[in-house]
Amino acid sequence: MRLSLLSLLLSVVIFTPACSQTRADKPVASVVPAGPKGATVTTAKYPQPQPVTGKPGEFPVQHTDAEWKKLLTPDQYYILRQEGTERPFTGKYHDNHAAGTYYCAADHNLLFTSATKFDSGTGWPSFFAPATVASVKVKSDESFGMSRDEIVCAKCGGHLGHVFDDGPKPTGQRYCMDGNALVFEKK
Ligand SMILES: [Zn+2]
């Protein structure tokens, strides 16, 4: 009993909500690097995610909770199915600069490419746009007393992270992802 209370306290102390910055916060200069040099593209070139509708069958990849537990590693299950958050600088890919593609760890849905990845300094892999309009969906998240836009996989509905409007050019968006929800494949 005493041990479980201690671990509960510890988990509260060390817990850091992913990308805890709220939408109302001002961008921090040191965290937001300049966009790609000489970029002349407009945001119209980049896909904008559709909102989650909540309609039945919206997400084609469906499994029971017991099946998800078997299909995913504990780290993946914690993020994708329990809307968990990895601690900054502890997950995969925040420091990955290789050229390649990022997929959903649950269903291999194409999510992001290295072409839109940037170094946010947050300790989470960050992108300024998703790979396609069918990659992710966006959903309002009011948890932890913050108003944020949650990003989920458009195929399985699994939690991936959040999006903020303090990103670099050309879109100004920062998709702050949990690396443990992603699988990277080198080009
Ligand atoms: Zn997925």
C-alpha cells in the first residue's frame, strides 16, 4: 500500500504533459527556429488535417483494448491508446535528422516526412505539416486545464500528440508528436 502510494506520488511529480504550452501562449524565440532558408512556398501547399467528427466507423482500423495490448509495445500502447505522454528527450526521434518517413506505430499509416521536420528544442519530434490530408485528424483537448488541439492518427484514431500555432515558416504550425507513437523508415 505504502509502495503504491509512493509510486503514485512519484508519477505525479515526474509527469510532464506533452507540449504543455497552451494555444494562448506566445512563442518562445529560442524554441522556434526560423523556417527553411529561402522557402517561398505557401501554406496552401501543405495539408490541413480534418477535424474528428466522432461518427461511428470514422477510424477504419479498429481493435479491442485487449488486442491493442497484444499488438503494441507498452510504450506505444501508453501513448496511442491511453493518450499518454513520453517525457521530453526520452522518446524516439526527437533528435533524428535522417531523411525518411514517419508512420503510425499501430497501423503503418503515413503521418509525416523528414521534409517537414524541424528542431523545436522541446524534446519531442516536431513537424510543421502532416504528410497528407489523410494522415492525421485534429480534436479539441481540454485536459489538464489547458485548451489544446490534439492530433490523432486518421486511420486508427490513436493519440499522437498536439498541434500549436507557434511553429516555423512556411505554415507556422508545430505538430508536437510523441516519438513512441511513430515508426521511422529511412529513405
Ligand atoms: Zn494509426
